[in-house]
Amino acid sequence: MTETTTPPIPRWRLITFWVLLVVLLFLHLGERPQQLSFIVTAFGGFPAGEGATHEMHWFAQGVFAWSMVAAVAAQLRRPAAQVGAAWVYGAGTVLAFVMVLALADLPAEVIPIIAAAIVIAALAFVAHPSSWRAKFTSVTTPSRTLFALAAVAAVPSVVYAVGQLDIHLGSGPHDEHYAFGHWVVMAVYALLVPLFGAVAAWKVSGWRFPLWVAGIMAAALGVGSLGMTAVSQLTTTWSLLAIAWGAAFIAVGELEARQPGPHNQPAPTDRRPVSP
């Protein structure tokens, strides 16, 4: 039987990938570090009349920013085995920024930064050292249970997202929430939960990363809604359901990850030699 060999990774591609990761970390940690603090400062961090109604939006931006930073950081070590993290950052950044760029009335000086982030995120996904086949191939048997949970989450997520977009389109430029794309961000946030859930359920290499991101994002939306009174918050019932779904999604995934059997062998690293 003839063995097939995997073509080597061009050195320029690896160098490009690492440079892009460094640039992405700089954009998050150097250019927009305040977004990372929103996950804490949103809770009572704004006096009444000075951003208090934005608390939920700031909090969601903080959770999203930390998720993206974690996705970049996860790819710093053995990136070829972290296809799940590549999907989280690539899909999350491109979807969020494209929708904000298309629908929000952003200041002129911000537009080039967001456009650059979209291009860099897309290039980082393309330059990722895993093969194109590995980017779309499951490494274990896909999980019907996780797919079912993602589908369950998709229904209220889409309803919530449509509601946020409807508010955005009906508010107009006089509303600062509209100008900064806050309603759009909340819509994207909701849509990313079932999207990342589906990536985890498909079980690409490194699928536990999107598993945790989907669960944490859902639970965080519920916790934030319970902890503050601001626009875009969920009702108490939906907050508790979001928290329960997030915990259940992670628990099911972790149980599956620990089940013995041929369907749960360690993910291949897709390691290939580097060409000169």
C-alpha cells in the first residue's frame, strides 16, 4: 500500500501567520485595551446619565474581546491543532466587524481600523498552518447532542438578534447606541453562540475551545442581564435559561471528551515539515 505524504508548509506562510498573530494581539492589547476592562467596569461603572444604559453593551463587548484574545493566544502553541480557535477568531471577528461596518454610523477615524482588522483576521485564517481539509474536517465523530443543543440555542438567539437589529434600524443616528453599533454588536454576540456551538459539535481539531467559548458567552449574557439594569438585557427567566444552557453545553462536551472509544482519539496535530 502506498503511503501519501502531506505537502510541507511553506516557511513564508508560517512567518506570515506569526506576524499576523502579533498584529492581532497588538490591536486588542495595545489599541483597544479598554474593551477588555468592560467585563468588570460595566457593573456599576457608569454614573446615571453617563453611559448607564450602555452597561450591557459594554459588558458584551468585554466578553467578546476576551474571547477573541483567548482565541489568538490559543494559537500561539501548536497552532495546527487549534483549528477551533482559528474558527472562533476568524468567524467571530469577520462577522462582527463586517456587520458593524455595514450598519453602524462609525466615526471616520475608526473605519480604517475595523477594515484592517477584518482583512488581518481573514488572512490569519487563510495562513493558519493547518491544511484546508483539516479546517473543515471533524477529528472525531460529530456530536448529535451538541448539535441539538446548538440548534435549541439558535432559535432564541436569532429572535434576540432580529430584535436588536430592528431597534438599531429604527433608532437612527441621533441615538449614540446606533452610532457606535451597539445594537449590532448585541445581535452578533447572540448569533455567535450557536455558531461556535455548531463548530464545537462538528469537532474540528481543538473543538473544546469553541465549546467553552459558546458556553461562556451564553452564560455571561445571562449573568450580565441579572447583574445590571440596562437596555438589551434578558428577562430573568431567559437569563437563567442562558446560564443553564451554557453550563449544560460545556458539561456535555466535556463528558464526551472523556468518553473512551475510537471516536474520541486525540486529535491529529496536522504537523507537516516546513519547506525552506
